[in-house]
Amino acid sequence: MLTGRALLLDMDGTLVDSHAVVERCWTRWAREKGLDPAQVLAVAHGRQGHATMAQLLPDRPVEVNLAENRALLAQETADTEGIVPIAGAPAFLAALDGAPHALVTSADVALSTARMSAAGLPLPAVRVTAEDVRASKPDPEGFLRGAALLGVAPADCIVFEDSEAGIAAAKAAGMRVVGVGAQAARLSPDAQVDDLTGVGVTVDDAGIHVRL
């Protein structure tokens, strides 16, 4: 069991299964650029789009990446086919009702709203999106901002994440991490679950207790 004062939750791959949409949009972008879609998808997960583009095409001007990212975000926001909640996510979020928690995602406001809605999941009252940070995961800025908004010290936060970039960001922020999904196990989180089914949450004066 892990005990903290607040939970910080990634969205894609952690609460929402958006794999089909991400694969469609990034595969199309990769082919337009003459890149291997598999290599692009391996880098894209967990990062803001412009950061992915900068890593894959390092010689391109930042302005080009930002413009293409805006176009890609619009495509992803409009495409909700196949989006479903990660198993156990509805009950997990319901158990957090009233407890300090925040969504910390590399998506922007429009995309995070569209995907949470498509998955039938409630948006936490506190949300950190792409508009709120200067640096994408694996930079810890987003998680540190989430902790600050909740008024909780980083060491008292528990992060739920699935991606390499996200887990690295949480660790850099000095937070404990629960890896979600089979792939997360190889990224050395503090704990790992295949999905959110069976993750128990209780809240008392001592904090939020997470049973895995």
C-alpha cells in the first residue's frame, strides 16, 4: 500500500485508452515525413507533439513543429473513434471524489476534454495541460505544477503513469510512481499494475491510501 496527500494522474494510457487514435494520427504524420511509423510511435507516447517532432527531426525550425503540432492536435481532438476508459478507471476516479487529485497531461485543454468525455470519465477539478507548462514530459514541470496547485509537497504525491517520459518526469519531480500497463514494469516504477481494476482508494486524516 502507498500513502500520500494527493494523486497526480496522467491521461492517455493511464485513464484513457486512446491507442487507436494516436496510432492513426501519428502514422499518417510519419508517412508524410518519410519516417517509420513504429519508430515515431515509440517516441511520441507521453510527450507533447512538438517535442516528439523536435526529437525526430532535430534540424527543423521550432515554428514549423509548433504549427504542425497545432494541426495534429486538431486532428486528434476531432477523432474519438475507439476511445474507451482503461479498465477500472471509472471506479478509480469515483473513489477519488473529494480527495486531492489532478490530471497532468501532455494534451491541451481541448484534447483532454474530448478524450475524457469520449471515455465517459469525469474531469478532475484540477488539470495541468500543455498550455500550463513550458517544457514537455520528461521534464517534471507539469507534475510540480500539479502538486503546487493542490498545495501538496512533491514527496507527498503519488503519480499514476504509463509512459517512459511520464515516469521519468514523476521521478525527476521527487514523486512516487505507480506504473500502469505491462510496458510500465520495465521502467522501474515504485509499483506497477496492469490496469486500474482492483486498485483500492481510501481517504482519512492520514492521507490517501492506495491499495494495489
